[in-house]
Amino acid sequence: MSYFDENYATIKAIADDIFNHPELGYKEFRTKQIVIDYIRQVFPKAKIQEYTTTGLRVDLDNGADRTMGILAELDALINPTHFQADPETKACHACGHFSQVAIALDLFGFLTNEHTFKNYNMNFSFVFVPAEEFIDLDYRQSLIDAGKVTYSGGKAEMMKLGAFDGIDFMMATHSIGNEPGDTVEINCDLAGFLHKYYTFIGKAAHAGFDPFSGINAYSMSSLFNVALGMMRQQIREDLFVRINPVIANGNFSINVIPNQVTVSTDVRTIEVGYMKEIAARLDDAAEGSSQALGGQLKTKTQMGYLPFVQDRYLNQFVQQVFDEQTSIKKMINDRGAIAAAGDIGDLSYIMPCIQISYGGFQGDIHGDNFRMVNPEFVLKDFPEFLSKVIERLDEKVEKNQLYHRPFIDYAKYIDEIIKKETINEE
Ligand SMILES: [Zn+2]
């Protein structure tokens, strides 16, 4: 009986507990306590470092010159119609992060059991990160305004706080939607995105008696939306560009010419240069739309996440381990990129990262019916597979094949993408 067989019931109970108690980003206090309790239980002398509200890091130090990171995301997302959504917070684990936490804890238990980690020539850092989902933004803005965090995304925040210092490369995991069987996936790249807010400012007037004196902000926003629709023809389709404009707020009433409408939209793509180019075209379209009707425009840009390109050097070893085993049947290694995003893209700016995905789930990711249907694969076979990956990485990874950039370079890079807030009045 393997360690993972023996530990299965314990890990399954932890996974179920987190699944049944979903928490939103930067508020994963209960989940954090579950992680702390398990770590203390299996390795009482562990030194647990805490970062921001709910982030954790625990190291297994061999005094080696390489350190492998193992990452798990703590947060749930908002989908009130998910079958397990919390009625109060609307949070639910429809992205499977609960299972990431359980898998990481299983690996922590495996490596500390009989001090197994001492058999490796590298150190290990387990990092539990809050707030991967880019949601609940008013709350996060309140944290930013109060000076409690700088970034909406948990990884960037933990990067800033030094939670990844000394780690040379990172292995993350993620569930796959509608893939109930025993499947693993590597080399799936993700898009990055930024968020634009265009506030069209007009002039209020009586809509019946004197519309001639008004300047209609809703008309400007409609013009902008038409321009965006026509612009789509001029956007490259190989770079997975996504633009989803919505009216974020506005001054609307039936008998007054609307004098303010804010359109917000994401700009997603897998290439940062193109993201900047498309964002600039959107700025021009918004500016033109406001000018066409004699209004004004305020523009605000908020960075989302950077695109994620999985590290091919590290993933070749994952593929090797897969090829040498027979218990897991399917490997997906050719999907290319998808237009979903994750803040592992930001982490991959400073160090090589891989995200090994796993099946065992039914339903659409983020959808109403997303659920784990193959727990024995997710919480036993898959962690066992990862333990072999760790072994192979220990044998093969050469430090001179890994890149490293300091956090300050990341911060500058992000500043350069969003520039600073622009207000083009007049
Ligand atoms: Zn996710």
C-alpha cells in the first residue's frame, strides 16, 4: 500500500471540507487554518510563514542550491447558481482550487513522512496563495485603499512581499472541466488581460423640453460600442484577443439626457505587446466617440494578469514520467493556448513555472455543475504521479537552465503596460 493509498481518506476529508466551505480571495481564513492544522499535524516542527491576509509558505530545507516551489490556490469564485454556492457570499469552488490545496497537502505529507524530503538534492517550498480569481473587486479596492494590499491578485501581492524569494522554479496544478477520466495535461498556455474603464461625460438637459442643450453620454458609449464591433475585423485572431465591454454604471433617467456613462472592458490576449496595441486602439475609439458628440472622456486602466507560457524545459520531464507509467491513461500536450487567464502568468515573469492540469471533474469550469467525480484519481493517483515528477525534476533540473527576474522588474513592467491613469478632459 503506497503512502498515497494510506493517506487518501484523510486528504479526501480535507478536500470535501474546503469544497463545502468556499471563501473568496484574501478572505480564505478557514481554509488557511485547515492548511496550518494539517501541516502542524504531520510535521510539527514546520516553520510556517504568513503573508498578507491568508497566504502561507512552509519550507523543507536540505541546504541544497536549488529550491522547488509547489503552489496551491486557496480561493473560490462567485457563482450564486452553483449547486454548492454559499448562500451568503455566493462563493463556490467551481474552479477546483479546493483540490489543489488537498493535493499540495498530500505532497507535503508524503515528503515529510519519515523525512522523505531529505532524500532529495533540492529544497522544497510549499506556497499557499490567496485571491487567484479576479473578482470581488470592490472589496479588493478597499484593501488597496486601506494600504493593506497593493495588488488585486494574490500572487503579485505575495511576490511583492517576498513570499517567492529563493524559489528557483514552481510547480502548480489545476483541474480541467468536463474531463472526468484520469487525464493529465501540460503546456496549456494562458492569456493575460488588462481592464479598461471609459467614462463618457456629457451634459444633462431636459430630454423633452430642451435636448438640444444636452450632450448624451449614453450615445457616446453606444458609438464606442459600434466602433469596437467594427474594429474586431482588424484584430488578429491568432492571438486570442477577447474584448467584453459592459456598462459599469451611468446616470440614467427617462427625462434627462444622460450626462455620464462608464463602459468597462477587459482586453485579453496571449501577447503583451499586442495587448498594449489593442488597448491603445480602444483608447482612440473612446476618445473619438466622445469627441464626435462634443463630450469628454476619462480613461482608467487597471492591470489584470500577464500571459502565462508554461516552461517547456520543465514540462519535458513531466512528459517523460507520464510515458514511463501505465496507470494514468490520457495526456493532453497539444492544446496550445486558451483565452482564460491566471496570475501564474505574473509569477512566471520572475521564475519558470509549470501548471500540471488534472481531470476527474464533471461540468464546465466556473459553471453551475462543476464537481469532482473521480476523487481517487484526483487525490491519490495524481499526487502519486506528482511525487514521481518531483523525483525526476530532482534528478534532471539544472539551475543554469532556469531564469530569474527580481520583483522590481515585474513592478516596472506592469507600470509600463498600464502607464498611469489618464484623464483627457477638455
Ligand atoms: Zn482556477
